[in-house]
Amino acid sequence: MDADVHGPSIPTVMNLKGKKAIVENQKIQPLMNFGIKCMSTGFLVDEDKAMIWRGPMVIGAIRQILTSVEWGELDYLIIDLPPGTGDASLTLAQEVEIDGVVIVSTPQDLALADVSRGVQMFNTVNVPILGVVENMSYHICENCGNHSHIFGDSGAENMAKNMNLQFLGKIPLHQNIRETTDKGQPIVVSQPKSQFTQAYNSIAMNIIKYCTNK
């Protein structure tokens, strides 16, 4: 579920760009690709339409996606939230029973400051934090394979340790990840044996392990 109302990315990432949701029996039907059910405001409005919505409209859209979509039986409902502590995060935290939140951050100090506030917000509303993922942790040179810490070294990992949070893993910055994502062919699908897929799978298994033992 894409809860980033102003910048929905799931249509692109899941290769469903240009598709529209349909309504059957007064229920919105989720779209599916790669065996995953998806819903986003990107399936409900025109792609080039600016979403000039204030807080109440954002909250209403999220409520509609949660309650009006015919999700059916699911293993997990994963919600992609926008950065920060805005209306989307607060609405979900206050109105939905959430098993846990995964905090995603780059290693740089500027991003970590925002993440710290997010952690405090979820702690305040008693939502469990499953752990921290460090995205764009390091750049891998396409020519020589050298690792460069463009955004700093292990900032999110160190933050997790300082805040007594589980560190779930690192995702590198690499051209293959960007290209496959932009093409709607996620690297875990298009390159299932790559080191990048292994990194994603490791993080996913850590999250599943927590949810299973909860």
C-alpha cells in the first residue's frame, strides 16, 4: 500500500504505470504484479495531476485505501509511508493496529535528524519499531567495485545502536538498483541471484522473523 499521497511510487516500481483501479461491488480492486497486491493513489488519479491536498484530504485518502480496497487474504500488508511525521504516519499510528515500523534512512546527518524525530513519534504513540535499514549505505563503482561512503559511513547503523534499535541491514547505492527500479523490474525479480537481492532478502527475513515471533 502506497501511503505517499503526494509522491506515489508503487505504479512505477511495480510496473503498473498507467493502470487504473476498478470498482466491483462497491470495493476497489487492488492491482497485482509479481504476485503482490498493490494499491496507490497513483491508480486513482491521472499520472500528471498534481496532488494539492491538505491534511484532511490526505487522511481521507489513506482511510479509503485501508477500508475500501478488497485486499482479501494477505500474508502481510506493507505500507510505504512518506518521510517525516506528517498526516499519513500519524493517521495510521492512531487508527490502525500496526505490528511494527521499519525505519529507512541514508547515513548522512541531515537524514538522521529527521529519522530521530520519526522514532520519537512512533514511540510516543506506542507503535513498535522493528528496526533500521540503511539505504544508499555506500556506492559501489560499476568499473572497479570499490566501495565509497558518499553519504557518510554507517550513520544509520550507529544511530540504531545508540537508540537500542535492531539494525536490519544495508542497501548499497548502485546503478543496477536504480535502473531496474525505474523500469518497473525490481532487482529481486530481474536479478534474483545478485548481491543486491541478497541484501534485500536478508532484511526481509529479519522483519519476517520478528513478525512471526511477535
